[in-house]
Amino acid sequence: MTLAQVKTLDCSLQLAAQPQQEREFLRANLWNCHTYEPDIVHPGTTIATLEEVLELVKCYGDEGVTINLETKLSPTAPNETLSVDTYITDLIPILQKHGFESRTSIQSFDWRTLVGIHAAYPEVTIVALLDETTVVPDETNMTYPWLENSVYPWLGGVDLDAFSGDWVAAAHSIGASILSPNHGTGNASDATVNTPDYVPFTTKDVVDRAHGLGMQVIPWTVDAEVTISKLLDDGVDAIISNYPERVMYVGRQRGLSVGRARNPSKPECLVNASA
């Protein structure tokens, strides 16, 4: 799709599958009913460009807000996305233009972008995304002439065998400050620690080894309170979730300081950023 086509999509529609249930959860567990604000919908909202998002954040004036960007591409399907070089050469200058390079981390499953960005902009935080499918030899046994290493196509030329299979050390070798693994595997995408056949991928051993190398550990995508609790026991530094309010709830139950004060809504910022 072209940018013009993308801009015709309406993002102001309320998703029907989850919001009401989550609102009730929030009312019951996180906020006093008198202070809780329901979800706010802004009619006419379209998918924003990166620059529009940065301008939106800047308009709110909260310098404590940070940005986590993921480069979306596949090393085995180079014709489906922008090129690796485009991400490496074009992304950081946009952040610099708006003064966000020190407030942004770049994450990717395709470590080629991380390696390239770290080489060109070593001051930018890079995050090594991975799961059980990206740290094993490619099952197709295909050769990809455009890659340095076709055996481990997702690892940006890193030969995992040189690290005796230790993907924690491999991530550290490319300059990653943050390790972001899948929380675990099971028989469904929404598997939890209580799901039959669930196998933890982020473990206390992984966390301890990463911390020993100076990296933070932020697993994804953790939606069940029981799994959130298990990962906090493991010592993770943060958690990626579709339901951050659940993470805050579990954290507060443990006496942790979580979340940030909510900024008042500024519809004019959304309008200006989308102009």
C-alpha cells in the first residue's frame, strides 16, 4: 500500500473484543471510579507516520516519554519490505531531526538493522528481539546470497555456533543493551505458565546471564497475570504486554512503583500531528 492509501484507513474505531472488559478491570483494580477516565476516541484519526508520532509526543511536552521502535522486515523475504539500508540510513536522522535519538530504542528480530544502526550510531540503544524460531538453524536449508550467514538468517551475520548456542552472549556481541525474548512457548499464542506443554523461554538463568553482561531483559508479549508474576520472580526489568494495566496491577500487588501519572488529553496535539 502507498502512504496515501494507508492514510485513508480510519483508526478511530473502538475495538469490540476487549475494551469493556478491560475498563471494568481498571475500575476494579487500578483507579478510583471518580478519577477513572474511559477510553477517548478521536474521530477521523488515521495511521500516523513516525514524524507525526514524534510531533504528537513533543506537543504533550512530557520529556519522560520514551519511544520504542521496531523495524519490521524479514531476512528471507527482502522484497516484502523496505531494504535494510533504508532503515539504517533513514531512521535515526528522523529521530535526530525531532530531538528523540536519546529517547528512542530500536528493536528488531532481524539483527541486520541492529548491527548496522549500532555501527553508524553507537549512542542509540538497540534491543535484540528473539524467540525459539530465530535462534535455531534455518529449517529450509536454503542459501540466501544476500546474507552473511544463511544458517542463522535472523541474527545479522552472527554465527551462533561460535557462542556454543548462547543467544544471550550473541546478543551482547552486537552491542544490544536490552535482550527481548519471547516469554515462553506452548500450544497456543496466548499460552501461559499454566498451559499444558508450556515451555519457558525467558528464565531466571537467562535473566541472570544477561544482567551479568550488563543487559536488561524485557520479555514479550505477556498478557496473563500468572505469567507476569512468574517473570517478575525471574527478575526481568520490564514487560511488554497488550494489557499494561495488568502488569501494573501485578506490580502494585507486590508493592512495586509502576506506571506514570497520566497526561491530560490534548486533542489539539493529535490534530496538529496529523495535519
